[in-house]
Amino acid sequence: MTSSSPKTDPRLLTLISAIAETPAARISGQVLTTFHGRAGKQLLTDGFLAAVGEETAVTSMADHDDEPVTLSPSPDGRTFGYFSSNAGWVVPATKERAVYGLQFGPLFAKLLEGLDCPQAARPIELIPHILWEVGAARVPGRAARVPVWISRRLADPSTWQALLEQVRRRPAPGLRVILSLTPDERIPQSFVHGHEIVAIQSVTDFDHGIRIDPDILAARLANGRLDDSPVTMTADGGSITVRGKTYTFTGTKQRAIIRHLYEAWCSGDPQCLTAEVFEAAGSGDQVRSLGKAFKGRSDWREFIKEEGGQCWISL
């Protein structure tokens, strides 16, 4: 009889996320050793962190001072250190002088091992050191594979704009998942058509190291992102939730109409010319009213108003 493996501390992924949010995805050896000893050691053992250089300054531990001190060559030229009035010549340990960087290949391979993404270990950079394409994942409940990108630093305005530009240049083929090392609460609230942006921490199974749980991800895609907005929509446009009630639409043109109205609502200018909505949805000249577009159901009237040649989501 074998015992089950111990549950992984979620703080391991919290540390990974914190490092990933830095501009170069790096952490100093002194910070890693002083504040993240156990987690840092685990990341090094797993190959998710590796030494990429050395610091030229450290915090003086001998003088109990928070000010950094510059490292200088020793008199014999063999080591680097600093002079302390309390301890004399101090040589920081090698691990404290080192600078460690995240190793995205091994990290992505582990995170995605339950999703069968073919490019997980050899991700393609779409934005250097910021956004990667890792292939298409198998997600429970979905007949087709779902394309997946992985991102970091989405809380940074310039990074967010760069992501939106990539989305504009490479539209999603129905639905694309963007797995983010940025925590949910720091991801911008903007709606990105055809994309579900999911914080990796929110869909991780810590019973198997750190790996994304396919079932949790499937539930997230089905229910969309939870926030305080009274109106939310799933990334594929299949359902919209208004004041806690979810409405599901299967028709392509109906989804296009709902999506158009939702995007207008998000923009702060919800009223749309009905004719323009139909044109954007590709409904043709045969459809001249929402009643005809949604023939066979009336629940859309609970949150959509149509009047004077205009229509809009109304709360």
C-alpha cells in the first residue's frame, strides 16, 4: 500500500507569480534565501529557477542595515564582498550573490501536464519573455481542443496593450484561453472578445505538485470570470449572466447580437442602432426586429430593450 504524496504548499505558486511579475522575471539570491528559503529551494530543485547572474550589491546583514552595499573585490582579488564596521571584511555566500530567473519551459510543462498541450515544453514566444503560445489543450466537456496562450505582467499597462494588439492581429478561432501568471485580482477587467483570461493560481491542483486541473478549468470556462459586474459573458459568447441569471444562446447570429450589445454595454455607451447590430451579426435584410432574431424565445426581453430604432442592455 502506497501513501499519497503530500499536498503542495500554494505559496510555491504565489512566489512564482511574484517573480513573474517583475520586469525580468528574476529574484536575488539574498531575497530568496532570507525570505523564501523552503519555497526557493523547491523551485531550484524542480528546475523552475536557475542562476542567471550575480548581484553587484547586497544588503548588509552584519550591520543590521536595510541599505544596500556595493560589492568590491577583496584585497587579494579572489572574492567579492564589503567592509563592515562591526564584522570587518564580509564575503556574502555564493547563493546570496546569485540572481535567479524563472525557467519557463520546465514551468509550463509542469503546469500543463494534465491538459496535453503539444508545445508546453517548447513554447512559442509571441511577445518576447511576456506571452507564449503553448498549443491546444484538451478540456473536459469540449469536443474540440482549445488554443492556449500563457502570459505574465498583465497588470502592467504597456503589457496589457501589447496583449490586446496580439489579440487584434491574431483573433481567436472561437475561444482561446489565456493562462495568466498575474493573479485574478490584478488582471484588468476589460472584456476581450473570444478570450477567457484565467489566473493560473485559480485553476491549479496542488495535490500533484503544481498543475492546472482540467476540471476546474472547464468549470471556469463554463461559468466565466466571477466579479462584481452585474453583466458578464463567457468568452465564447455562448451565455450572458445578468443580475445573477444566466441566459444561454446557441444560434450563431443570436450570439453575435448579444456579444455586440455586451461590448457596447462594457464601453459605457450601451445604446446601439438596431440596424447596425443586425449588420454586424450578418443577419441580412430579412431580420428587422429583435423579436424575429430571437424567434421562439422571449427571455431576451428581460435584459434587452428595443425602441426607436435602437436597442441596448438594460438593467
